[in-house]
Amino acid sequence: MSTPPFLTLPRCARALRLSTSRGGFAALRAEPDGPVRGSALLVPGFTGSKEDFIALLEPLAAAGYRVTAVDQRGQYETGGPDDPAAYAVEALGADVRALTEAVAADGGGGPLHLLGHSFGGQVVREAVLAAAADGPSPWRSLTLMSTGPGAIDPAEAARTKLLLDVLPVMSLEEIWQVMRQMEEGSGDQKQRPEPAVAEFLHRRWLANVPLSLSVTGGHLVAAPDRVAELAAATAGLPVLVLSGVRDYAWPVPEQTRMAERLGARRVVVEDAGHSPNAERPAATAGALAAFWA
């Protein structure tokens, strides 16, 4: 899961709840002080939340972009029903289209850019494919961040399958404690987050809808490759494939090949892993602002 570097909102940002034709969604919104060059909708990945983008809000607003980051249905502060159909990738893609309409209806945001991180990349892909059948794209560009053409890497898929196996028989708190024990026993020397961020990660995990984790995790381990369809659907729509130099979920060379198949711009953020948005936010925001411009 992504670990935000901090939790305090910059002065340009606020928390809100977006009302859409498909219900309410928890969000963070950052507004530029000066003229608005455009707006952006940011969609997080598996076990993530809007806070994964918190470090991007200030630099993107400073670049003139009105940015909205959301919790997907079933995540953190959005919540969701006890219905597996609500978390199918097709339904989550429909949520993105409804969120797009809500953000555009706010007015004053200029052209709207769409970004999906990790699993969120496959959700926004679904939204773009569905929208292509209905007419002109409502987005000015598409960014796929640290995501891949189909199922996740086999090693990561094995770990995800372990989670899917225990979700029916263990509580989220029990699973959290096991994950922490496994992390400590692995000898992983990565820097631990500060206490406030660690507490947030725990609270966010417990707020997930378990059924959402089951359905979306199941998608990740068996997702089809739909790059050819997406290439056809995005003809004329600028696409960016952005990642770090390493990635445990989809190998970086695989993401590069996906960019080539899409005819997309490719950016690799130095010294970043699966979450360049949280690990190297200044460089990531700079790349996004340059692409959107």
C-alpha cells in the first residue's frame, strides 16, 4: 500500500464529499491561487485512498491545476454496500465517469485530466473504454501511474491470493496484525513512517469494506490485457505512462512496453518505487504538470 509522507493538508486544499449520480465520495480538493490552467481527477489503487496523493496537491495547485483526489467505493471514508457487484471494475469505472461529471459540473476548472494509480489505473482504463462507446472523451488526457496491462506480477499475485484466502475467516484487525508481524520478520529495513502516519495506515486499513478487498484483489490477480482496446479508444487522446524505476506490482519493462503499445509518453521517476506520487512527489508533480500543459 502507498504510504503518504504526511497528513496535514496544505493551505490550498480541503476535504469534501462529492455528490454524484452514483452516490457520495470522500475527496480532497486543491485550488490554485491564480488562474486555473486545468483540473485533474486522481484515482488511488488497491488498499489506497485519496491521501496517497496528498503530497501532489500543493505543487500541482501551484502549477495552476485544480486537483481532486478521491477514495474509491469501498475505500477508507467513502464506504460501500455489502454487494460484490458494487466493486467490479466495470462498476468502479462507472463511478469514475460519475465523478468526472461532478467535477466538471463544479465549473471553472478548465480541461479535465484523468489519472489512475496502480489498480486505479485499471479502473480509469475501464472508464475510458466505456466512455469511448458513448461519444467524445470528457477528459483532455489520461495518465496511467505504476499500473500494467493485465494481472499483477506472479510474486505479488501470490501475496494477494493469501489475503483473499484469509478475508472470509479473519477480521481486518487480525489480518493487520499478521501483516505487521510478517513485515517485522522479513528483516525489511525500510524507514518506518512517523507515528501519526502509522496510525493513519492502520485506521485506513480497518475502514476498508472487506468485500471490496475480495473483489478488487481478485481482479488484480486475473485482470485481462486490454491495451489494444485502450489504444483504439484513446486515438487522439494524449496518454502518459509514469512509474518509478522499480515496481513490485508490474515490472517496469512491462509498463514501458505498455506505453509503446499505446503510443504514449513515458516518464520514469528516478529513485522511486511503486508510489512515485508519495515517494518523489516534487518530480512526479513536475512531470504531470509538464504533460498536462
